[in-house]
Amino acid sequence: RGVSEFQFRPAPGGGVLLEASMWLPRPRAEVFPFFADALNLEAITPPWLRFEVLTRPPIAMRVGLRIDYRLRLRGLPMRWQSEITAWEPPHRFVDEQRRGPYRVWIHEHMFEERDGGTLARDVVRYRVWGGALIDRLFVRRDVAKIFRFRQAAMAGRFGSPA
């Protein structure tokens, strides 16, 4: 309880597995709907990415939904498209990159009621162009910065864990 953390490790079958968790002192009934609204991604993404949801609202989350984004990664403009491949409110959902900077990006979001609040967990499996060296030199550092920002934004939105 009260801990936010994340770790990187090799993913089974190759690539990287990022596991992040954070306890939030708010009920899942409040936390899940925030994450279920794709437009809220802009609020928990670092400003230096210039992240923008291009899909017009309303965005009704469901399996098969594709959402388009625009961002800048290391100053380079790019598009990202994700597809919702699992939708199980209020417990979990999964988005997978269909177009974007990664060879593979599969992001599972899980929400569990715990200790009077919500344990928000992220499990991301990703692979980058250029392999492990590019990941270690550039990508992992950026992903870590993004998740640190995300956790700080979540703490600000839902209350900081004690």
C-alpha cells in the first residue's frame, strides 16, 4: 500500500516487459472510468511528447476500437494507432499498437480494489527497432520517464499515497 514502482525485465519470447503498479486512495469505481476515457491520456502523458488524441469524441471503448494519436518522440513527429484488444470493465483492458514507433507494444491495464483504494497495474510488453542495444541506450530511459510522469500525474489526480 502506498507504493508506486515499476521495473523492466526480459519478456518471454523476446523484447522487454515493463511492470508498473501504484496504489491510489480512491475507489475503483472512480479510477477505472478515468482510464477508460482515451482523452484523459493527454493529462497523464508528459508535455514534451506533445501527445494528442486525433480520434474524435465520443470514443466508446470496446474490443476492436482503433484510436489515433499524434506525438513527438525525440523531436520527431509521428502517428500512433492503438487497438483495444480486451475490454473488461472495471477490471482490465488491453491496447496494442497497430501503427507507431515500436515493433510491438501491448499494454495491459489492471485495476484491483485493495486496502480501501485501487491498485492500478500496468504490464507492457514491447520490442523496438534496433533490438536490445537501442532499447538500453534510448528507449528504456524514455519509457521510464513517461511512466514516472504518469505516476506523478495519477497521484496528483487521485491523491498521493501516504
